[in-house]
Amino acid sequence: MEKKGLFNYLILDVQFRDAQNYTDWALMMQYNLHTMKVPISDFMSAFALEYQKQRDRRNLFHFAMRLHPEFEVLRVSILHQHPLPSLTEAVAEFTSEETHLRILSTSATLVFTLLSGIVSILT
């Protein structure tokens, strides 16, 4: 078996065709863990960080896809950033956009109310 880098065997979504396929994978993982020069604690830390990144990325996608259609432009902008922003940063951007849309909506309603008041006075 050839020696691989640390992240080459961080397989989180492993699917096995049969028992032999699983056995081969388990032997490869065992070989990699025994032959790597990185201490096991560093490996687990790297694994945990990679898992956390994948979980955060998934949560960001789920959050963004559940928003109202008026956030479509910002949603596309955020989901096409590389690297993706954290969920906290994305929520801050969506909150800012929500405030902006609310201010626009309030000012448009105020202008409409003023104009309708002026029209009613003139007629």
C-alpha cells in the first residue's frame, strides 16, 4: 500500500459494496495510522477540525436555503464566496440585509401614505 497524506484518508461518507471492501478499507486505515509520522492526537485534532468545517458548511447551506426569496441575491453571493464565510458571519450579513429591506419598506410605506394624504387634501 502506498503512503498517503493526512487528509487523503479522512473519509467521512464511506460506502462499502461488500464485506471484503470494508475489510480492505479497514486494513488501509490501520496501515496508515501505524505508518504515519503524525502523532495520533494530531490526527484526531485534524479529523475533528475537518468534520467541524464540513458540519458548518452544511449548516450554512441549510440556513441559506430556508430564507425568503427576497434574500436570493445575497444568498447566491454568500454561497459563491471562497472560502465560505462562517455561519455567524453569514447571519450578520443576512441580518444587515433584513434591516436594510425593512427600512426601505418602511420609507416606501411612509412616502405612499404622505402622497395619498396630499392627494386626498387636493381632491
